[in-house]
Amino acid sequence: MVSAGVTAIVFSTEPEAQREGATKRTAMLVDVIEVEQGDFTPTVVATGTVQPARDIMLSPRVAGEVLSISDQFVPGSFVKKGTVLLQIDPADYKNNVQLRQSDLSLAEADLSIEMGRQDVAQQDYELVGSELSMENKELVLRKPQLQSAKANVASAEASLQQAKLDLQRTTIRAPFDAHIISRNANQGSQVQAGSTIGRLVGVDEYWVVANVPIAKVNRLEFGADDSTKGSKVSITSESNWPSGQYREGYLYKLIGAVDDQTRLARVIVRVDDPLATRAKYDTIPKLMIGTFVETNIEARPLKDVVRLSRDYLRKNETVWVMNEGKLQIRKVAILFEDARYAYITSGLSKGDKVVTTNLSTVVEGSDLRTKPDA
């Protein structure tokens, strides 16, 4: 009983806890960055597919048996313009040249004979010339026979020229500096005029056909003609090339039709020496036809704008700004956006401190504070 009484006295005399300062308003701790203002060059990121600028299915213009094939006419080989790739048996075409040559000789002989007859016809005309009509005059002077003989010579000459062309066409040559992609003929094969015997692509340049949002096309710079270059382009392929490797190109043409599936504009990026045959170092990656790549296209420069990371844009194109320890929610006007940044023309100025911390409660005028410098 005594102990119970002592306990009661202790609890009755204990001082009450005071919640002093619990209602004191505490400023939210945030991180801020100072915005940049000036001239900037945005980058438009787009994916595309590598395509050859020159791509042909090689076909003979005459038929025959394949007599021989060059050792260079192998998939993967590089050949110079004019290199002999394949030889069709020329025997029949050589015989045809001789036949057409004989036909020409006969036609020329007939023309010579007819020219001799012209002298006799002229003498006959002089005997009765004034008494003949114009029609009979031409008959007496053998004008139709002369025209026929001349026409036969012209026809024989054309036939001979065609025979010589066909003979030349039995030798198949590379039409330009090329990379052999495929070969569809072998020694002993019978080929027809127009049949496909291989695929060749040019090695001087490849194209990357990339898809770009239509709204961003007007910020891109294309060359005025084939001799001028458009915007610079950096080409990367993270899945295929080592980290840090890239190829350089430039905007070449705007294709005047949107992609049927993506509804995006299509642009052509030109890349010189795509297979790095002229490169001094083997660290330059080779472009492979059909590869998906990422293009980073330099857009036209923007003058006197604020550049801000897109991560710090809030709903409805607003930005949180710390001004004299208070939170301000500012509406901004965005001129352009690329993959990383928004370029702002109004609503922010140089020196403004943008809040980068994500806040759960956002109230205009809330107290803010930053970590003191260590």
C-alpha cells in the first residue's frame, strides 16, 4: 500500500511534455541548378536503316554459255570499275560479225554497180530528157534503184554495228567501283538476256534512311545540291559497335513522303566510304546493309534561348523555380525539344535557380532551402 501511494505521488507531480515548436513551419530541402542562356545547337535523334546508294542486279544483254568467271566475282569481294567479271562464249557472236561484214560488202558492191548504171541512165536521159515527165525522168535516171542500194548499205552497216555490240556484251564488266553481294552464275551455266547473275553495290557511299517527326523537319538543314552538304550527323549502333565508336555523315535529301506505318518524315543521311576501305585505322566501324542504327542530327542553331534538361519540366510546360527561398511555379514557352533538352524563349532567365528535386507537395510560395556548401 505504501509503495502504491509513493507511485501515485510521483506520477501526479511529473511535469507535462510540451510540443513546443511542433507547429513551426520547416522549409523543404531541395537541389537546384542555375539555368544556361545563350546560343545552342539541338540534336534530333532518329533511327534508320542502312541502304546502298547504288544497288544493281547485274544482268547480261546477250544469251549464251558462261565460258569463265573471274576470281574476283565472289560475294564479299571489292572490284574496280571495268573489271571483267564474267565471259559468255563469244563464238556465235564472232560468226555473226563475219556474216554481217559479208552482208555489208555485198551491199557496198551493189551500190558500186548501181553507181555505174547511173552513168548509162544519164546518157539515156540526155537523148529524150525534155520529152519525159518528172516521174518518168526519175525512172530513167534509176533514182529508186540508187536509193534502194544506199538503204541496203546503211542497213548492213547497222547490222554489223549491232553484231559488234553483241560481241562486246559477251564480256561482263563491273559498271562502277563495287562490292559483290551475291553471284548467281557459274562456269558452264546457260544465261539469258536479262537474267540476274549477281548483285553489286557501290562502295563510295551508303545511305541511312531515317524517320524524323514532321514537326522537326523545318529545323534541319539539307544540301542545296549534290555538291553541298547539309547538317552533320553522328551515326551509332550500340548493339553492333563497341562503345564510343561512330560514323560521320550529313543530311542529303528529304524524301517527299511519310512512312506508311510510322507516319514520320523520311530523310536520307549520306555516309562516304561506308566500308572504311580508305580508312587509316581499323577502329572505324563498317556500315552493313540492312543494319538499324541511331542518327544524331545537328539541327539549326537556336539564338538566345534557355536550355534546360527535359527531366526538370513539370506538368503543362511549367518549371519549379526557387526565388528568395520561395517556390515559384512558372509557365514557360518551349521553342524546340530534342532528346535531352528543352529550349525555352520565355519564363526563365539566366541565373534563375530551377528545382531539380521531385516534391510530393507543390504549393506556390512554399519555403525552400538548399544544403549549405561544405
